[in-house]
Amino acid sequence: MDVAARIHEQLSKCGIKLAASLPDDWVAPLIERIAADNHIRHVRVAREAEAIAICSGAFFGGVRAVALMGATGLLTCTGELATLNLRHQIPVFLIVSQRGSIDDHRIYQEVQGRRTIPLLQAYDFPYHILDRPDDVSAIPDAFETCRMQKRPFVLFLTRRLVKGEATA
Amino acid sequence: MRAGEAIYLLARHRGDAVAVCALGMAANEWWAATKSEDSFYMHGAMGFAASFALGLALSLPQAPVWLINADGSLCMNLGCLLTEASQAARNLKHFVLDNGVYQTVGGLPMVNDGRTDYAAIARAAGFPRARTIEALAEFEWQLPAIMGEDGPALTVLRVDPEMGFLRTPPMTYEGPEMKYRFGRALERRFGIEVFGPQGY
């Protein structure tokens, strides 16, 4: 089973019924798997903060939701995560590509790589990194932690997990 | 028409609709008219009441959901119209109070100085139904048809700008209390589980 299928399976175990997404190329295969799942309402958005607010609204409808995006998109959402989710203690579960890592050889991702984790720490947002296929089984625990902590929770996908070992 | 008049008229036709209000004037006027706890009043995330309302409407298809938006908030996230049109939630109605100013901060003018036709933008984004209403009598006359139509539908209410900081005061609770009052109200009304057995 490929990584996207394993993550999808774990999200289904969590009872996820709505997903809101804006792709980068690392999370695109997972997004398309979810989009093909008739048991999950998939919402394509035009800006990542829409996904945050859609998942927050879904919380009040009693529906478990996930927002999927790239690391650059996460950086654009910090105002909404603070003034909606922190202010009201609304949990929102995010799956985000961990761009700008040492094996992500893309110059336009480098700035995000050095600043994303310190930014989350400054906001006191919990996060967890999935780096190996076996790590994927931690998703239900991460989702439950998000609910208990009543905050945004970021689950990062590394390059090694979603693309394999870098060769150049 | 005055914003308060339009909101009071809207509130009289509310029925069992669940409301999501953009921060500032829209939230304050809806609170003044309804004092309702089964409404969510945004205190931040300007522009994203629309997305919140869409997420709620998709998750609670048995409930009519009303978005009480304002022109300042709509302009901060015009892309919401694309998403709303694409999802085509039949239970979602979108109202926009359009006064042309940032009223809550003292009535400073907005970027577009009255040049923009939001209903036309919504139609171009894929809304099958969108209109602009200029007068209270016209709004009252059109309300039965608006109430009877399926979403996605946008109704822009052209209202007078009113000066004075926080002329209509905000709701008397905020933060986590807003979350729990709103969530518990929805649990009671719809028999859903927003919070788990241990309260989170």
C-alpha cells in the first residue's frame, strides 16, 4: 500500500468526513485519493485559510474534518488560526508538506523550511512529523490530541515519506 | 435603508436558521436583533465567516444556514464566492450588508468607493441567484421569494453608513464561551455531538 493510501486509511479510522484542500505537489496524491472517496466531502478552496474556516465550521456541525495544504499555504493562515481557532479554542487538524527540509532541493522553499517550526512554536501550536511509512499509524493519536488540546494541530509529511529518498 | 432595520426585518423571517455573522457591524446588529446563542459571531478571521458558514452548511445539511456577511469582510476573501458556488450547498443563504465603509472603526471608506457590483461578481463566480436590494420596502417585498429559494444565493443589502465607534454594542460573551454556547445550542437542536463525552 502506498503512503497516500495508508494516510487515507488512517484518516478514515479517525472518522474524517470532510476534507478541505489546496494542493502542493507533495500532498496532491493524498488529496486526489480523498477526492475519490465518496464517504468524505471534499472541498477544493482558493486560499488555504478558507480550509481552516471550513473545518472550523464543520466542527460545529459535529463532523470530523482535515485541512490539507503545503507549508507555504500554512504560513498564509496564521492570522486566521490565531483569531479564530486560538481565540475560541476550536480544534483544527492540518496535514501539511514539510517543505524546505534539507532534502527539499528547491530554492523557493528554503525560507519556509527554516521558519515554519519556529513559527508554530511561537504560536504554541502542537505539531508532529511523519517521516517513515510506519509513522502513519500515529494519525489517530494526533487527531485525538488535536481535539483534547483544542488548538490547531499540524501533521507534517516529510519529503522522504511522500517522495522517497532524495537523489539530487 | 439602515443596517439595523434590514437586520431586524431579516431576523423576523429567520425561522429555524442557524446564523454565522462576520465580525463587526454584521455580528453586532444580529446580536442586537436576536440575542441568539445558536448564532456564531466572528471576532476575528475577517473574511472567513463565509468559509465557516460553508463548512457548517455542508456538515449540517438538515439545517438552514444563513451567512450575515458585510462588504469589508467579503472583499477580504472574494475567493469564498468561488468555493461557495462550487459546493452548491442548497441550505446556505449569503447576505451582505454593503455600507461602503469600515463602520466599526469609525466609518473609513473602503477601497472601491461604491464602484463594485457584488451580485454581478457572485453571478460570474457561478452563483445561480444573486441580487442587490436598495430599499427596505423592496427587501420586504422580495423576502418571501428569497426565503423559498435554494442556495447558493447571494443577497446584497445596500445600507447607509453610520458613524460612531461601536454604535451598536457587541454580544456580551466571547472566546471559548462563544464556542460552547454555540456548540451546545446546536447539539440540543439537532441531536448531534459537537463535543465528546468528556466535553472537548
